[in-house]
Amino acid sequence: MRCVSIVFAVFALVTGLKAAYHWYAASEVTIDPGWTPADPEPTDEELKQLAWNVAIIRAATESANLNKVAARWTAAAVILGAVSSVAGSLNLN
């Protein structure tokens, strides 16, 4: 059972790192209204504010989606860690 415990521990490590990557990516989402030289910032204050509001909603949605994925990967890491712990404590030969 020791080998099984090690295998599950390695899987828990990998899934935990994957979750951490998604948490980090969620924290790095930037707010971009999308203005370019071809599509410059509007001069009208209402259009400018509307563009910022849309950009904020898009960034929040993207961050929330990444957080949801990270939470699922974290759950998998916890489950795999628990299985590893139980398999290691059984100590069957």
C-alpha cells in the first residue's frame, strides 16, 4: 500500500499545483477597455464610462471562471491527499 499512497500523494501534488496556477491566473486578470490606435478612446464621457463598465464586468467574469476551475482542482487535490493518507495508514503488505 505504500506505493499506492505515494502515487496518490504525487497526484495530489500535481492537482494542487494546477489549482494554485488557476488561483494565480485569476488574480492576474486585467481590466482592458480595448482601446487601440484603430479604435481609440471615445471622447464622450458616457461612452468612455460604458466601455470601462463592460471591461470590468468581463474581467470579473473571467476571474470568477478561473476561481471556479481552481476550486475544483483544489477539491481534487484534497480528495487525492485524503486517499493517500488513508492508503498509507492502512499499512497492508
